[in-house]
Amino acid sequence: MARRKGPTTRIDPGAFDRAGATVIDKSLQHEIEDSYLEYAYSVIHARALPDARDGLKPVHRRILYSMHEQGYRPNGPHVKCSRIVGDTMGKYHPHSDAAIYDAMVRLAQDFSMNAPLIDGHGNFGSPDDGPAASRYTEARMSRAAMLLVGELGEDTVDFRPNYDGSLQEPTVLPAAFPNLLVNGTSGIAVGMATNMIPHNLGEVINAASWLIDHPDATLDKLMEFVPGPDLPTGGILLGLDEVRKAYETGRGVVRMRARVQTGPLEGSRGRQAITLTELPYGVGPEKIIEKITDEVTKSKRLTGIADVKDLTDRENGTRVVIECKVGVNPQALLADLYRLTPMEQSFGINNLVLVDGQPRTLGLKALLEVFLAHRFEVVTRRTRYRRRKREERLHLVEGLLLALVDIDAVIRLIRGSENAQAAKEGLMREFGLSELQANYILDTPLRRLTKYDVLELETERDRLTDEIAELTRILDDDAVLRRVVAAELAEVAKDLATERQTALVDGDLKEVLAASVPAGPLEVADDPCQVILSATGVVARTAAESEEVSEGRRRSGRVRHDAVAAVVHTTARGQVLLITSHGRAVKTDVLPLPVLPEQPGTVSLSGGMAASELVSLRSGEKVIGIAPLGGADASPGLALGTRAGVVKVCAPEWPVRSDEFEVIGLKEGDEVVGATWLTDGTEDLTFVASDASLLRYATALVRPQGLKGGGMAGINLGSGATVVYFGAVRTDDDEHGQPMVVTSTGRTVKVTPFDQYPAKGRATGGVRAHRFLKGESRLVLAWVGPRPVGASDTGVAVELPAADPRRDGSGSAHPGPDVIGHLIERG
């Protein structure tokens, strides 16, 4: 719709001249340009950008100075934030009270700053929520803030008039530590912005201290002290090549990632969970949960998630639990979470700061150099101030001591003077005192003129003389000044330094991101596989049903890291039982177990998981066997043998709702030494005792019992003898070869065919399996199975002696036979 044109009225400039007004003849374009430039300058200098020296914007500096002036120190009580905001606004910062309070809140948030400058009391917000109103919160200065303002009273910085000229405010704070690098900052000015990431205080101070002694230090050397940012919220930072770029140029982009833990969901059956314990900087749990919910319910790009719970609290910290659906690979799901949610975020570093009033983009070394130059100036001005104060005091002390030399004459002179002016002039004339000294003497009470006070004054004079000499040395020698600054920085680090919270991943960002993407499908098929337990308690699974494990057991020279103790057949989404020496059975999911690498002809358990990570073991307890939860129709159950010679076949009637239960009732002092899953009940149960007796008999001689059963007599042990091995042995397994008996006394090892030992009845004494030599009295270990495997404690395969057909032979000496130790004890 067209606007109607009205009549144009022309104003005569002469009318203003005749009225006595000042007329400025200036084009509108130039007026707007000039006004905009003034506005931009004001925003850049007075609001948005921090000073490189103390790392503070004007509003933060004024808040701290106001609190300092009012005495809200760490050793005092908290006061209402609304009071602090009012004082700051009325005296130094005439802007919105909401803006002042927002700036103040950030100074108190430990999730925003590594060294908070305000000690807050009350609700100061979270990464997801804002703080309570200023009338509900209280605050005082923190110890770190005192290091920024502590030297204000010693003429260390310049002051300027406040907005109305009624008060003075500092142009910069003395700043005893590199606050800008430690706490970071962000701000948007006119046509420019700053975004600085936090760092570890101890690391930054160490780098600054090195730069003091080595001004020509390279960036790489400084990065030995400051390897990368350290965020208050922890997490993981990827791609240090980009960090180095930011340290060199002042600009760069780093990638932050949440720290997570994956594992079985507590109280679930077959379900995995991803638990977030540390989040990227500036990201809260609610943001992540909201994004996950949107991706699951709206875009449908996230699948495999059953539920998300926020269990974060003050006591346990961040804890967000993402429950996976049954059969979902948590590692593959984690890759989608990193890609689609704020669990992985970028931080654009832009180190734009004010240096001598001019905006400049600085790298790490330049930022440290600006701070150190500021500290040198602060310490120099502080030293001049302290020397001047001590010189003034020394001048007065010397005058008082001079008067005390003839105190009677001084007193007579004062009493004989008509007034104070005459007394002052007389003292100056008679004793050669200055006007300051004369006034001080006249103001000194007579009680200070005793002999004791003379001694005090002489001591004070000597002390002041020494201090003035030391302060002069600092001012005259640049090396001494540098040592003082370095020592003060070290003292700050000792008082405030904390451990690094953010983990760093080196390398190029793109390469790191590509390498860190978890492989594998999201949905894991419930394919058959094998779960393997090593003799040292390492658990792993195969990718699919394979004969490689059996092959690996037969080829002793090709087995790496460990000897296989037991193998059970199950499925990828199934569960197995871990059997402990205390007679406990604990259910565990197969899916989260590490998958063994597929290497033909060998099996490596080096990437397996320690069984102690799956089972909470008691003192002296260890995992000795595994058993499947399914496919037990043809099996009599689990065969167990104890140290005291008890045998039990536990019927496979596992409780459905219990994840942990006992499979044998043990007597006091007894423990399970072997647990073997029976395939069809045709195995021979075998005991080997420490007195070298071996007993074998058919499984059918042992009646299966329920979980509560305590078993029955399995072997008749001699006096002082204990069981060192128990297992179930198949004699008809042509594929895996003839079973062999391995016995060791610690000095000798013997390998004998199993068929050399006749079967006997249950609870008998067995036959001798090893003849002891002189000095030998017992077996330290034994093992029975096809083609035995030995391995050292370091995982090196050990060649065992050739088979000896004599069942009661003495064996042969073995180089370091103790190295096979427990590795073949449960073979």
C-alpha cells in the first residue's frame, strides 16, 4: 500500500541561531557512521571483550572490586547476591541488574570455570537450568578471587573515575594467576566475538614458569606443559593437531566427547546399558535426553534404545543411563549417539582479547607473555610501593632514635616551647630532624620512650634496612624480579592446582573421528558362539561357532598369552554361568564379552576381559569354571570337586530370577578346585591329590543333587593331602586326541597317557601318578585333558616333556617348571 505524501516543511537553520542554539551542519550519513563507531568502540572495550592481563570483562572486574571493597572475603559470611548486584550497579556498572547477576552467576559455577571466583551459596544453576533469583542466593569471594584483587592496595594498577566521577575503579586487576587461560570466557562484540576454552591451572602456571626462564621457548615446548584444554566437566577432547593450530594462531576447532561406560544393565536379563559419567563442556543431561527422545520418537534415526534415565545428583555427579534393547550392540549404538546427539560437540576457539586497548587474536605463547608482562609490572609497582613505605617508616624510626639519644633535652625543649609549631621548629633546628620526624616525635606518647622501646626501635630499624635492601635488589636486577614472579606462581599452583579432568586423544581430528567410530552392526544376531575361560581368569567369546579354540588347545606352540581352561557353547545374546572357588555361580551376558580375533590355527586371549570385572570377587576367591544357561537337556549338570575331596554333580535347575546363587554347600575351610560342564554324562570324573594319588570313575556313580546339596565323598585322601585337580575327562574324543595326565612337583614335570590309570570306585584312594624324588613331598599342580598346553606367566608357550608311559614315574627336570604354575592347573 503506497504511503501518501504530505506537504514538506523546510526548517530555517537561522531560526536556531536567533534562539541562541548551536547548529551543527552535518550529513545524516556521517552522523550515523560516527555514532555507530562510538557504539561499537564502547561495546568492544566496555562490555564484550576481556582484558588479556586479568582475563576479565569490565562487569566481572567491577563485581569483584565491589565485593573486595565491601569486605565479602572467603573468611567472612555469605551475603545476599541482590546486595552485591545493587552495590555494583550503583557505584561502578550502571547497567541492567539482570545482566550483572548473570555475569556474577557464571563466576560461581564450577561447571563453567576451573577456578570459580565466587563462592556461591544456593541455587546457581546447572548446564540445563538457570539460577534462582538474586534475592534467594548468597555469595562471597573465593580464594582464587583473592589472588586477583589481593594487591590492589599497593599501587599495583592504575585507577580511573567511575561512570559519574564520584569514585575510583581499577582499570585492571593485579591477577596473580593466568585467569583468562584457566577459566576461559566468551563474548560477542560488534563485528567480532571471543570464545576461549578453559585450561588446567597447574599446567598453565608450569608453562608460564618455564617461559619466565626461557623467553625463547617454542610452542611445542610449552605444549609439553599444556598438552591441551582441561574442561571443568571432564569428558574427552579429540584431535590435538587442531589444538596445536589454535595455540599457534589463536583460532581452531576442537571436538569434545562425553565419557561413557558400557556394560550389563543392573537387574536386567540380557540387556546392555550406556552410562554417561562426564559430558561435553556446556552440555547438560536434559539436552542430551531431549535430543535422544526427538531422534527416537520423531525422526526415527536412533533405534535400539529402550529407555533413558537421568540419575544425576550432587553425591554421585553426572549419571545418565541409556538402556539398550535386547540384542543391541552398545558400541554401534554409541556411534549413532555421538553422531546425532550433543554427546559429541565442537568448540570453536577464538582467542580475541584486548591488548593495550586493541582487539587482538593471540596464541598460547602470546597470551602467557602478556600475562607475565603484566605480572612483572605489578610486582615492580608493588615492590616500589613497599620500599617507599618502609623508607618512610625507617625515616620516622631513625628520627625517634635520634631524639632518644638525648631525650631529656627533647622534653625540656618541648616543655619550654610556647606552642606545637614552636616545638616542631625547635626540634628541627636543634636535632637536625625533618618536619615529618619532628611531627612524629610530638605525636608519640611518653610511654613509648622507655629503654625497652629503644631496643624495639633499633630492631625495627635493622629489619627495615634489610627489607629495603632486598626490595631494591628486586628493582635493580631483572633476574631477581623474574625469580620472585616464578616463586609466587609456584605458590599459587601449590594452593589451587587440581588434577586434569579432560582426557586428550592425539592426532588429526578427521582421522581420530574416523578411527573412533565403533564397528559392527547395531543388531547382533543370536548366532552360536563359544565362551572361553583361560587358566588365569580371562573371559572372551568367539564371533561364531568355531573349532579354532580346540585347535589352539592342541597346538601348544601356537597358543598365545594364556592356556584355555574351559569352553562352553552358547549364543551371542545368551548368558553363561561363571563358577567361583567359593561355590558361587554368577550369570553374565555373552554379548558384552570381547570378541577374539579370527586368526586361523591359533587363539589369542590377550584381548579378553578379566573375570573379576564381571564378578565381584571376595578375598581369596577366583573364577574356576563356566557353564551354559541353555541347551542343558542332555547334560546331567555341573561337576564340582573340592579341596577336601568332595564331589558333586549339580543338576542344571538354575533359578530364573536370581543372577547369583550357590551351586554347592561348602564346609568351613573348603573350596572348589574344579568345575566342569558335563555334555552327556559319559565322562570320567578325575581327582589328583597332592600326595600324587589319581582317582578316576564314571560320572554315573555320582547322583545329581540340587543347589543346596553339599555333595558326597569323592576321593579318600591320605593324611595331610589335599586335592590339586578335579575335572571331567572324555576318553572317546578322537577329534581332540588322547587325554594326558600332567603332574608337577615344582622341580619335575611328567606327562602320562590317561589310559594308564585304571578306573576305580568313588571315594577310594586311587593309584600313584608320580614318584617323588629325594626332597620332593607333594604335587604343586596337575591337569588332565587332551594334548596338554603349557604357558608362562608372561603368556609364552611352554613345551612340556614327551609322554612317559610309566604312570608312577618321577618325571623329568623342566627349565623353570614353576612358570607353568596356575596356567595349566585348571587347563
